[in-house]
Amino acid sequence: SQQGEEDPQALSIQEGENATMNCSYKTSINNLQWYRQNSGRGLVHLILIRSNEREKHSGRLRVTLDTSKKSSSLLITASRAADTASYFCATRDSSYKLIFGSGTRLLVRP
Amino acid sequence: DTGVSQNPRHKITKRGQNVTFRCDPISEHNRLYWYRQTLGQGPEFLTYFQNEAQLEKSRLLSDRFSAERPKGSFSTLEIQRTEQGDSAMYLCASSYSRSGGADEQFFGPGTRLTVL
């Protein structure tokens, strides 16, 4: 079963706008990771944030983590049409498996 | 190519047949994972190996499923007596364990299985 939920399930924005996706999870975690998946393809690792970190940046990506609320957010700034994809958060607890949410489908309109 | 590779990329089979998928991880990675993804859902964990040892199996992995990693390098996932409900994308990932546990998993392109 899925660990958590992404919100919104789908998001449509204009190129150049920012996109924010949220992820909630249920159990204690070691780290939380965000992945991107283009239609019908494998997952691409975007960013990892450890449980003792609150914010992390990578290029146009900004991730926050609030362990007290068991939630994370992914912000993509200055979106591009090529950012169109599904975005998944995945949590890792004391074991090594990842537990994924159900994803946010992002459409960036040119 | 230093990424995770999977073969075949697509497999169509008839119900009741056996299928086997192969995953070649990134060469220095000691952990290997199998996930299954159905349409519109996130991947679900099936099993993982550290070197050649299978350390965890999901309840999703019924007795028709078996995975091996005989020499701690490539892995195979076999499904016996396939059922239509087995139709999914089967994803393999690998990672290198390091202190602090921040081991990113790198995914292969997946094998799409269709059971007719």
C-alpha cells in the first residue's frame, strides 16, 4: 500500500509559473526523496532530504520537510514545458525500501 | 552506459505462462530493488537484495514470484503461472550504501508486462 498522498493529484500551469506539490506520509522516516517520471518511462531521482533537514535546494527545485506534520513540499520555479511529468515523493524508514505516494501529474503549457 | 538496465523492455504473454525479467544494476551498487507500478499509481516495493542476500520481501510477492541475485551483480525476477493481474511495469533500482543512510536509488527503464 502507498505510504502517503501527493496533493494535488493533477496540476496545470503556464510556462514560467511556479509549481508546488505537497506530500504527506504516515510513519517515521530516515529520508524523503522526490522523483520525476515521464509518461511510460523509469523514474529519475531529483532530490533527497534527510529527516534532520528542513529545506534543500537543487537548481530550480526547492524541497521542504516538516517531520512534525509528516509533510514535504516540492517547488519548481520558472517552470518549462519539459517539466511536464508525474512527480512522486518516496519515504525511506529504517529499512531500505522506498514507499511511494500516488503522484502529482504536472502539465506545463507552453 | 553506467545506468541501470532492464531486459526485456516489453513482454506480452498468455495467462499461465512463466516470464523472467533481468536487471543489471550500476556496477558498484551493492543494493538492488524490485518494484511494481500499475497505471496511475506510484511504484510498490516487491523485494530487495544487499549483495546476493535477499533481505526483505513484500506481501505483494506471492509464491508465484521469485527473485534471485546469484553473484551479487545482476538480478532476475520470475513470475510463474502469470495472471492478468500481474500486468504492470516492473522497475528495478540500485543504490550504494553509505553512512548516514542517504542512499539514492537509481531506477532502470522498467519492463512492461502484459498478460493476455
